Amino acid sequence: MNNQPNIDRIIQRLEDDYQSGQLRIFLHKKSKDYLKAHRLTIDAMIQMAISQLSNNHYYRGPSPHHWKAHLTVYEFITMIDDSDMYIKFDIGPEFSQIESFHSREKPINFTWTYH
């Protein structure tokens, strides 16, 4: 039995929430520092992140959020402007949000790809 999530459905949900203005932004310091260092606006960052979503860039998830029980985490790794980028989204029953957008710092660990 294949337990891999339907990433196309997840990507469509994120794109729909973005297009309808329902995508929330909850960035950690590392992501905020990345935006500042690269002189990116939040709007530009979200457009880049959403435009890069594909099955090819899916890294891992679904996984439980560390401190919000109603959110599920999906992670993507992609190249943007010659940088290996880490992008993390949270999806809940009522909204989705972008949580991380910064250069990848750790080696890719595929031992925890999906449940």
C-alpha cells in the first residue's frame, strides 16, 4: 500500500488559498532574516514559493505541527535564483500558511518522508 500523500491536491489547496487571499504568513526569524538579506518583500516571497510547488519539489510530509495540533506540515526543497531553498507550509481545516522560506541548511533526510 502506498502511503504517499496526494501532493497534487495539497499544491492545489495552497494555490487556491493564495489566489483567494486565504494563505496566512507565519514566518520564523530565519525566514525573516533571509527576506531582509535578499531584499525580498513578503508578496514576492509568496509568489516565488507558490510558483515553485510541484511533485518534483515535494520533500516530506504530512507530519504533525510541533505545537499546533490542528495543522499538518508539508515541506518542499527547490532551486530559486541558484539557491537551494527550503519551503514549509502548514495546512489546517480552515486555512493554510507559509512558515519557512530560506536557504536549505541541512542535508536532505529522506528517512522521514511521510507517514
